[in-house]
Amino acid sequence: MNIPTQLETERLILRPFVHSDWPALHAHYSDPECTRFTFGRSLSEGESWRAMASMAGHWALRGYGPYALEHKLSGAVLGAAGLWYPNDWPEPEIKWALSRAYWGQGFASEAVRAVQAMALREAPDMPLISFIKAENSASINLALAVGASLEQRREFRASAWHVYRHPGYAPQRTEIKALDPDSAAAQALLDASDRLMAELYPALDSNHLESAAGLKPSNVLFLGAWVGTELAGCGAVKRMAAGEGGQAYGEIKRIFVRPELRGLGLSKLLMQHLERDLVERGIGLARLQTGIRQPEALALYAALGYQRCGPYGAHEADETGVFMEKILI
């Protein structure tokens, strides 16, 4: 990438931050209405300076970052806009922040369009979003005005957020591939899955949950789902040998996608890959157990052709879930 340090529009110069910019930016950061959906409170002078320093430092760490927005005629600094990718953000984004005195005059959309055009020219492979808190209607309207479209809703920092994809940028590639259950990433997903089951079914016997150790033998396929470079979910199938008078089958042991990355079809992709492995091995039956307090999971399995074949739980009157199965071949 060769991201320029300065851009120009009809009314604005987008340039690097300098130390004297911080009082103008403090007009934004000290206004609780401006920071309502970001910091959630007004910032002190020292905090505003550090916020500006973080944007300036972003250039040193990433090779790109936000610009100060300088008005050509007056020389006033109106706010900031540009590329932004904190470590916990889902993808690189175009961000903007404008002091309230300049709202409603088209400055933010003018700056964002300049950043869009520059990024498409200089970094066409960078997936660009704007990551906006769900209640922030003004920023959502701006994202829509510059051509971004709602791609997904997700939980982030205990709040609802929206991902808006900028025009000309495809979503990050989704990939399903083998995952080592001994890895820290896999263990984190398994632990999150266990916590979810414990919350939904506090009385559930732990024997219903296959431990990570139980997913390691050679008769188990363990898969991960990646969105770009981010591990989003996992799935596992255990190949069960035929018993006396029975038939071999595959038992789906885990399907779990991190809550903030649901809605991208990852569970369905994991299921299809696990089923494909069974078919390739000549195993014609897949079975699973799922909880009755997981309507989304029940709906997914039904849509994939699974049918209920009995309850499980302490006894039928107090069932915690159901067994389901599907004939593959």
C-alpha cells in the first residue's frame, strides 16, 4: 500500500495531525453529544490530546490512519476522518468525527468520499467497513449516504453494533479448514461453547458435553471456520463404527460460532463440510443432539434435512433436548 498523507476536496484539506490541532479536536471530544456513541462521555483536555495522539500514532503502527480535516478558507480544524483499525475491530474501517458546529453541512460525507476513492485506488484489497453502534442513527445515515450497506449486526463490548460495507469492497473470505483441538484458539471456542450450554441447561449432566480430549482421536474430524484471519467457530464429527446389527454413522459433536459473528452462514458451512467428510468415507447416516432451548439450532438442522428421532434428558417429561438424524447416502 502507498497511502498518501494528504488529500484535498473542494472545501477540505485532509492532512496529518500536528500538536496545535488538539484544542480544535477537544471541541468534539468534550461535547457529550459528539462522544455519546464512542466514549460515552465527554473527555478532559488530557484525554482529548491522547485521543488525537492515538490517531497520529496509528499511522506509525499501521502505515495509514485518520486525517485532520482542515477547512480551506478558514483554516479551522473541523474534526477527523480516515482509515482506522484498532486491534479489537473486526476489519479496517473508515471513521469520522466532526465537531457539532460543523454538523449538517456535508463536510463528513465529503471527507469520507475522498477516503473511499483514495482507498479503492491505493488499497483495493483492504476490506473496508464502518463499524457503528446500533443507536447511532446519524452515523448510520451518513454511511448509507456514501453508499455503504448493512452487512451484519453483532455484539461488541456488551452492545449492539452494525457493520456497514463500503462500495467496491467484498466481504472478507470465509474459509473452513482443519483445526487443531490442542490449540489455544480451539480451546477458547470449546470453553465458550461449554459456558453457553451451562447457561442454557444448568442441570445438564457434563457427560453430554464432549471434552476437547474426546475430540482428538483419529476417528474425529475437527474443523474451524475463519472469516478473513479471524477464527469464528468450530465443528466436530466423530465417526462411529457399526455395532452388532447396526450401521456406521457420524455423530456431530460440536457446532459453535462466536455470537458476534453469527448470521454469516458459518454454522451451515461447518455442517456441510462435516457431512461431506462422512459421505467421502461411505458413511450414510449423521446424528446429533441439540437442546430445545436453542431454536436457531433446531431450525438450522431441520432446514438441512435432519429429523427428530427421540428425546434426551433425565426423563421424557423433563427433556433437555432431542436427538436428530439425517440419511446422507
